[in-house]
Amino acid sequence: MAHQARKRFGQHFLTDAGVIHRIVRAIDPRPGQALLEIGPGLGALTQPLLERCGALTVVELDRDLAARWRARPGVQVVEADVLGVDFRSLQLPGQRLRVVGNLPYNISTPILFHLLDVADLVLDQHVMLQKEVVQRMAAGPDGKDYGRLSVMLQWRYQIESLLDVAPDAFDPPPRVDSAVVRMLPLATPPVLDQALLRELVTSAFSQRRKLLRHSLGRWLQARGFGGSFDLQRRAEEVPVAEYVALAQAL
């Protein structure tokens, strides 16, 4: 029986053979690597990945699809909401995870933050997202796309947008353009308190049209910060490195 896409799971199945080939070529999977696919769906990526690497783990919430994949040799199935998955339990000794997937757009940002918490386990991530989200992830200072997501991911990853994908590459087609992004965890990331950085950046961008003295300035004052930081700027004017340095100073 043909599987009907379920709106509550944000299912849009990739069908364009040319796009699939380009994504698999970018991932370049090899036998023996610890591949983890989030949301395999009907297997547009899963099948060619299996052919190249022989085995992989998939995270699938849809019980019907999970049952299909459980019957396939070489596929380990984690039937769960990805936001509740303990990725550390999936790590193989001596190997780092290679994460791939067409992420559900309605929860893509929470998934990215969930993966951020285990970036030390990950070799790389190749994921499909709404194009607007990828633009925000990769944005530099002084632009409208630069924000909390940009800072929180760029302090930990090297981010590269690989290709744009039109709605007609999917069935059913989403109402937005999509993009594939490559995320490489930095080998030696800055040492800091991630929760503190998140709180700092959230405060800074809470009133992005105003100068930082109206938002971050008050937050720093409440923490008794006595150091030097230029608050006569807007949040979008501050580079990632300066937010990181401020978090380290705190």
C-alpha cells in the first residue's frame, strides 16, 4: 500500500533523482562509517546511502515507516521523536556520527539545537531545511538574516549552503524553497558555557531594532558585569567572535 504523507509529521518526500544524486555525492558515504539518518521517509536518500555504506541507523517517528525499515537488512531503527533521542547512546566505539536527513521543517530549529548538544560526537551533518533557515544559519553580521541561530551555530560549526531545492522536487511539494547545508563541527571550538552563551545571545536579539544598551546592557548589569563591551550597537552588528569572547569573560 502506498504511504500517504502525514501533515502532523511534516512529511514531504524527496523524489527528484538529480537532487538525490547531488546530495549523496556531497555526503560521499563509505563502508564502515556510522551514518545516522533523521526521518528516512520512503528512502530517497536511505536507499543510495545503504548501497554505498552497507548499514546505517535511522530515526523515524511514523510507526508504519519504522516497520518498513525494520524489515530491511542493514538498517537499525530508532522509532522515536528525534527531539527525545539520546544520540550518545547511538555512538559506536571509536567512530563519530555522520548525520544526514530531510528534517521536518516545523521543528528544524529545535532539532539543530538538540544536535548542537552532541556536536563533539559528530563528524559532519548534511541536512535539508527550509532555505530561509539555512540563510539564517550561514549569515554574517550586518544583515537581516543574522541572528540568534547564526551565532549559536557558528560558534560550534563551519556552515556551508550546498544547493537550493525547489518545491517540485518533493511529493507533496512544500510551500517554501529548501536548501541542503553542510555543518562541520570545529575541531577546537572555543571553551565556554553553552547555556550562558544562549542566554546572552537571546537577550541581545530580544530587541534587535534597538541599541544593545536597552537589552544586553541591562542583562549584563543584572549579572554585575564590570568589563568592557560596546553597547552602542545593534545585535546584528556584533560578530560571533565578540559574543563568544563576552561569554568567556562572564
